[in-house]
Amino acid sequence: MLVRPDRAIVRFSEIALKGGNRRMFEDILQRNLKCALGGRDAPRVRRAWGRFVVGPVEDAALAARIAARVFGVSSVSVGVLLESSQPIAPAAAGLVGAWLADRPGEGPVSFRVTARRADKRTALTSQDVARAVGEALRSAHPRLVARMKGPELTVGIDVRAEGTYLFLDKEKGVGGLPVDSQAKVMTLLSGGIDSPVAAWLAMKRGCRVDFCHVDSFPFTGTRSVDKVLRLAGLLNRWQGRTRCWVVPFANVQVAVKEAPPADYRTVVYRRFMTRIACRLAAREECLALVTGDSIGQVASQTLENIAAADACADRPVLRPLVALDKEEIIAQAQRIGTFAVSIEPHDDCCTVFQPENPAVRAKAHWIERVESQLDVEGLVSEAVEKTRAMRYLPDPEPSHPWGLVRAAAERAADLPLD
Ligand code: ATP
Ligand code: MG
């Protein structure tokens, strides 16, 4: 008789280290798991012995795959929960039978049984249980060959007061800390490869990310914003409830164009972006900015220019990619699913009115010379006032293997601020 798994077992590691805060971290992770698994329609997510048990659920493998992509989760398995009085071996044989049925073939399959017993009321030791179940499995499924090191299949048994958990197929989770376990941040999102990766890394450390995109329309087409919103939509899958602020930047750029010297335009744009993003961050209670800069990657990302931009920030500017090579960033973008959209062609706001030789090592007195010709405060306030919000909501269908939220920006509603 085949036994289909109807539970996902979800483990976490780092949050278990958080001492007195542990309970809070677990509450947040539980909420995020529920959100990822379908919000109100999610299966039950129950705390049990320092893990979460999801289910009963029809497709435990899908639930496990979704849970594995929630930040804070270290590994997942699928399994069943037996009543204490139920014999373990036949259920284990049925569960392994279903696993083998999905992997047809004749060849041998190496396996191992591990057992743990929190409920010590029974006379058998953990080893006794593991050995007995191992033998029963071998006689039920002749393809199985015992192997202690690196087997293809591990059958886990956990004997608890509330019943016995049987589980298979440990798969690594994404790790990190649950989103919302740290303060919010404002990520400067361009249409490129880097900033989506930077945003993802900030989420991985437990920050909820709001996005701020600086838009040069009409000097750039509407396709640029469209692309950025699609990227925000993809990233939304990793946290749910994302907001993206779109800042009109054309007036700033026209004003800067009138203020020589021209080679300072790029760094002055960058300073305006920082000021505007800080203003939005203050309003939205984001404690830091995040950018996709990495040192020396392009001319505008020299330490001198980074310092010039940060000089107008009133909060920390985090740069998760600061030491990564482009190849490493690209590999990460591919893993998290943003690369294909990032490489679509788009107009870059920073290249609007770009001088032939942008200043590579900006000097403070030249920056001052440019900005003294401008109504900096007026331009910043105007841009902030005209900023629009796009918001993404949890996906009503948790059918996507990344579970979280309504993904595609095409479906995003342009909602009024709340
Ligand atoms: P990316 O791939 O993220 O676009 P990049 O290598 O093209 O980065 P720059 O264009 O110099 O580098 O941008 C550096 C950082 O500045 C970006 O990672 C992003 O955080 C921010 N940024 C650039 N352009 C914009 C924009 N139009 N709106 C918001 N943030 C931007
Ligand atoms: Mg860019």
C-alpha cells in the first residue's frame, strides 16, 4: 500500500540562535510561511519541537518547495504523522513505496534510516527502531540497499508524545532571517542586474524592502518603468506585500543640465537620488537605503563618488554587493530569477544628458559649484510630492513554486497610497 506524504516538515537554524528573541522570530517565520502558502487558504502551520509542521495538505512536495524559499528556513522534508499506537514499519514501507513509484527503474537505491525519540516511554532505543524499520523496508522493497554515508534516500523517524513523524527527502532551504525580523529598508531599484540582487540579499537578512525607482520619463520610454515593476514583482515573491515608489526625475535632470560643469552631472544626479530616497525612506519608516553598487565596477562607482553620494544621506546606505565581481552577481541573479528580465534592453536614467567624460573622482568644491546654481530643496520636494506608489499583494493562488504573491507587474494594481 502506498502512503502519500501529507505534511511538510520545516526546519530553521539561525533564528534558533536568537536567545530571548527566539519566540518573536518564530512568530514572524510562522506568519511568513502562512503568507507564502496561500494566506487565508494556507494549510495549517504548527510549531512542533523547534520546527514547523505544515499540513495536512494535498501536495506536500509543493508545500515543501514553497517553504524552502521562505527566508529563515534551513531545510524541508515531506512526511506523515502517525498516531503513537500505529506501527511504524508498514507506514514507512508505504511512504518509501510512493517515493520509489515516482522514480521508476530497476537499479538499486541506497538508503538509511535515522531515528530520534523524544518520548522515552517505550522500551526500544532509537537504534532499535531504526534497525527494525530498516529491515522491514528492505524486505518490502528489494531495490533498497543500506548505506550510512551519502545515501540517495534518508528515512527519518521522530517519536514524539503527540505521535510519530516519518519523513523523507531533506532539501535545503534558502536560509537567512525571516523578512520583517529587521527594520524596513528602501532599495534603489534600477532596471539592471545588480540592484535586484542587492534587494534580495537585504531581504535575506530579514529586512522588508520597499523599492524606489527614479524615472527619467519622457527622456526614457515607459518601457523602463515597466521593466522595473516586473523586477519588483519577481522580488515580491520572496517577501509579499511589496511597494515600489516611482519618482519623476526629468525636472531634476533638466535643471542639472543647465548647471556646469557637465562632467559632474552623473555624481550630482546620484546625490539627488540619495536625497529623494532618504526623504521617502523617512516617510515610510525605512531605516537604511540599499543600492546595487560594487566598488569600481563602473566609473561612477569609485569610492570618491560613492562617498559624494553618501554625504547627502541621513541614514546608512547598505551595499550588499560591495565586494562581489560581476560574474558572482550574475550567477546570483540567475538563481533568484531576475536575470532574464534584467538583461532586456532599457534606457538608463543615468545616461540622460550624460557628459562625454563623467567625473570619476568627484571633488567636493566642484559639487558645491554645481549645486549652488540649483534650488536643491525645491527640486527634491517636488520629486517626492509627485512620486507614485505601486503595490503588490499576496497571490491568491499559491500555485507558483515560489508561492509568494501576485508576481507579474502586468497584474499589479496602481493603488492609491494608504
Ligand atoms: P544596476 O545593475 O543595479 O543598474 P549598475 O551596475 O548599472 O547597477 P549604476 O547604474 O551605476 O550601476 O547604478 C548603481 C546603483 O544605483 C544601482 O544598483 C541602483 O541601486 C541605483 N540606481 C541606478 N539607477 C537607478 C534608478 N534609475 N532608480 C533607482 N536607483 C538607481
Ligand atoms: Mg544601472
